[in-house]
Amino acid sequence: MRVLHIASGDLWAGAEVMLYNLVRAQRRLPGMQVAVVVLNDGRLAHSLRDLGTSTVVLPESRLGVGRLIQAACAVMREFSPDIVHTHRVKEDLIGGVAAALAGKARCVRTVHGLDEAGSSLRVRVSRSLHRVCVRRRFDATYAVSRPLAERLKATFGNERVRHIANGLDIEALSTGASACTVDPFPIRIGIVGRLVPVKRQDLFLRMAAHLTQQAPDKFRFLIYGDGPLEASLRDLARHLGIERVVHFEGFKSAMATEMRRLHLLYLTSDSEGLPMVALEAMALGVPVVAHAVGELPEVLEHGRCGTLIEVHEPASYAAAALDYLAHRAPFIERAQRARERVVRRYSAEASARAYLQDYRRGLEPKLRPGG
């Protein structure tokens, strides 16, 4: 079977990490040939090439949508995929139209999370075109979380939407994380992700202010990632008087090693699908404190494998950190169960097999011999 993925590759965030892990696992499956089109020559493209994956960069900074479709069509005619698997809205449009022009490949897509809010005329027109394209060209929509799948079914129908969880290459992650010793104090609390509104680093900073008032010098706060909100978040830290204990770490290529140095990993997002950073922290044995949204309650086994926050406000997140300060043992026990759960339920191999099984559902009559 021949699979062509199409992705942006402009960032190295959850969707890109998921795709990298999926491609790595798919390449190990017998009879699978995988190629990838990316629209930016960034870390995803470089990492895929390092795997030996056929990777074509179609630079969206220089090509308009029409030329991107033409170029993707040319790639499809050369590679002749059975499956075109897209990731995110723009890539859905490019892949869906190009596949219609190039041949009879089956189109599928993964939705990694809810789209950012927007109500401009351009956004509304784009969403309408996207819905038409998905309904006419895509046989399957994969949601990375069950709540996301239920929302998508309301728009695209029960029969076309399935839930397939993200998977993690646990061996590669563990190998890439350097061993380190973490001192008991100060307690290092981290948050990882793009500095964008939905991730709510502002709430994380207000939690930090609570903790700094209640337990001076006991905590340090590390914000990993870059994005458009960095300047305003730095201003907020100064306004709250906590700039001495807050560190903006930016993007780190060796994020697994950085996570191993944390006592707690926080996820304070307003919404989530299935965040890869949560799976990574769990695999590394780092206790997770997360807003109870998306697939996180299921992943954390409703509190057995991490701490879930129901009331989405700074004081609730601060209370969890104070609990850790007073009694660390329950957090460590939950983290141990979390690692076992990731190994058992969220491997990249299991995710790749689930995708393969669904790819085959629409291809059985026309698969190439041995595909």
C-alpha cells in the first residue's frame, strides 16, 4: 500500500510530532510505502528525511494555492498513492483537489484539534469551501479524541468519522532523553506549547503568582515554546511581579531531556484533542496536571494516572501544586501508572495498525498485489 501524507510542517508542535511518529511506525509495517509532502522546509521535513522517508517540500511562502495544487498533483502522479492522508484545513483542500485531478486515490484526513475561532468573511468562506471539499472528496475523518469525534460527526456524519488515538514512539523518546538528577527544590513546573491564546499560558502565569505568594521560593516556572503571545506574556509576568521565578525557555530541540528535569507538567489549554506532550510526559514518568478537556480525562484514566482540574481557574491549578509540595508520593504513584498506560495503550505501532486497518476498508477491491 502506498500512502502520501500532506502536512504544513511550519512548526514542530503536536500535529507534527504525531505525524513523525506515525510515519516512523508505518514504515515498519510490511508492504507499506510512505511519502510526505510538506509546505515548509522546517524540522518536520528534516526529521522525515533523516528517517529515509521520501519528502517533498512545496513552499507555501512562494506558491499560491493554485500552484500548490498543481505541484501536489504532479507528486501524486509520480508516486501513485492508494491513500492521500492530509493534516489540517489548507492541506485538506490541496490534497482533496489534487487527488481528484491526479487519479483515484482515497482521501482521508486527521483532525488534531478544534480550529481557532474567527468570524471574518475570509474565514467563513474558507470554512464553507473546506466543508464542501471534505464531504465530496474525503472518505474518512479521523479524530484524535472521542469528544472531537462527536463534534465532527454532527457536521460530517457518523459513518465517516472515526476515533484513532495518537501514538508515541516510546523507545525513541526514552533514548533521546538524557538521564538527569532533579533536586527536590525548587519545584520545577513546566508548560509546553505554542504561545497562542488557546494554550492559556496567561492562566499558568496567574497560577504562578498564587504560588509565589503562598510558598515563596518553593517553585520555579518554565514556559517552553514560542509564538505571537510571547511579548504580552512577558509583560504579564512583570505586571504580576513574578519575572524572577518565571523562565521563558523558547523552543527546545531536546524537549524530552527538558521534561525529565520537571517535577510537574501542566496543561492549561481551553481545549485539546490528544496532546502529544501529555503522552511524552507520561512516558518519561513526569507527573501531569491537566485541564479536564478533550481526551485528557481518558488518557489520564480519570485521575488514576494524573491530576485533572475541573475548575479552570488559577487557584485550582495552584492547589494541585501545593498538594505536590505537601505530599509528593501520590503524584509519583500516578506517574508510574501513567507510564505503564502509555506503553500499553498509546504506542505509535498500535496507532499505525489502526490507520492501516481503516485505510484497507475502502481499498480491498483495488489494492495492488502485495499492497
